[in-house]
Amino acid sequence: MKLSYYGHSCFSVEVNGKHLLFDPFISANELAKDIDIQQIPADYILVSHAHTDHILDCVAIALRTGAKVISSWEIHEWLQAKGVHNTHPMNTGGKWTFDDFTVKCTVAQHSSSFADGSYGGNPMGFIVYAENQSFYYSGDTALTLDMQLIPRWADLSFAVLPIGDNFTMGIRDAIAAAQFVKVTHVIGVHFDTFGFVKIDHHDATEAFAKESLKLTLPAIGQVVDI
């Protein structure tokens, strides 16, 4: 699998030749100023929750590419009202098989609201099963004991976890999350974008290494071979 990082919590994973784009927030991210949203490929867009820093560019990319958007029911209805009709609503605990992969929605302990303050449905994480591999994107979340259920559902190749603290897990809790879900390789997201979530990269990677875990902090625009 190849993972392309577009900044903050936005990344894409290529699965069976299809591009799965997660939480598109690029155009308002000063750190991602060199990323052109008109050039980002997407066959599917998975949205974990309704906060602007996860959904800002969803409509533009969905309308340009025709990608199917997978999200909560409330985000699905919001997208429909904006003219995005290729959507698939899901909710926590649900599982669905698409043409090239299967998705299971997991618990995320966070909030979810649109820019106007209206309710955005349950925040979620995703387990994606594809190419005889599976991976977990937690979405924005605190460390939760529910993560201990994930190895019952999947033998993960890697996990994508927020590590910026303040709004989500920080480094120590992300390490515990990796141990709960039984992975040795973590792709860190939700860091450095704002002053609230800036991290020391060296200290973070060293903390993971001390627990025999690999932390990858990709540069914006970088492609990571998994």
C-alpha cells in the first residue's frame, strides 16, 4: 500500500488501484500551500467527523472527482444538500463492503459539529480491509478502552493516529493506543498545523522507539510505502 500525506489529518491510501482519501482539509492549511486540491485523486472520500479541519475540501473534491463519500448520516445529509449525491452513510459499529475494500466504523471519543455549530453526527474511526491487509484510522479521538476490541476485528498492518495532544491523544496516549490495537507502525497525523498541536518530532519518534514502535511523521506531499 502507498500512503500520500496532504497535511493535518488528510491522507490518501491507494488500494487495488483506487484512491481512498481521508478527512480532506488542505486549502486553509498554510503548511499545505504547495498542495493543489485540483490535482488530488480520489475514488472514495472517508470523513471521520464534521469539524472544518476534516471536511473543508470534501465538497470541492467530491464534485470534481465524483468520488463516493463515506461518512455519518448527518454528514451524508449535509453533503446531499450541497449537491454531493454519491454518498454512503454509516455509523459506529457498522460494516460495509464496497467494490475494492471493506470498512468498519469504530468508536471515536471526540465532538462533531459543522462550522455553523449544528450537529455533525457521531465522530468515528475506520478499519479498512483490503489487499489481504487492513489498517486503522482512529479519527480525532482520546485514548479509549474500546480500542482493545479492534484486534478482534482485524490483524492490522499499521494505524494512523492523531498525536498532537490538546484536542486529541498526545504522544503517550498514542503509544498506548498502538499497543491496544496491536500495531508496531504508526503514521502520525493531526500535528503541527496550529499552535495548539505542535510537537517535537525527535522526542515523539524517540518515545515510540523506546516502546519498540515505529512512528512515521510524513512531510506534506510525501508518499510512504507501507
